[in-house]
Amino acid sequence: MYFTDRGIEELERRRGDEEVTLAWLAEQLQGFVDAHPDFEIPIERLAVWLARLDDPED
């Protein structure tokens, strides 16, 4: 188990029944990076990965 699994599990447990838009998620990610600029690169990689999930070339 990766350390991040605990955070993902907590997210699912606390907010798993909520529905959110991608616009809301993008806003939350931007806010997180504003508050924690050291995480800019991992958040950018996550956002790009999510954006390209259905792209057969990636």
C-alpha cells in the first residue's frame, strides 16, 4: 500500500457519495497549488493524466 492510498481512501469515505464537476475539481486543484506551490508539478501531471485518459495516443 502506498502512503497516498490512505488519503484516497479517506477521500472516498468522506466524499464518495458526492457528485462534482471537473470545473470544481480544477478549481480545487488550483487552490491547492496556490497554497502549496511545491506540489505544482505532481498536480500538473495528475491533471494532464486525467485530461488524456480517453486519448488513445497517450
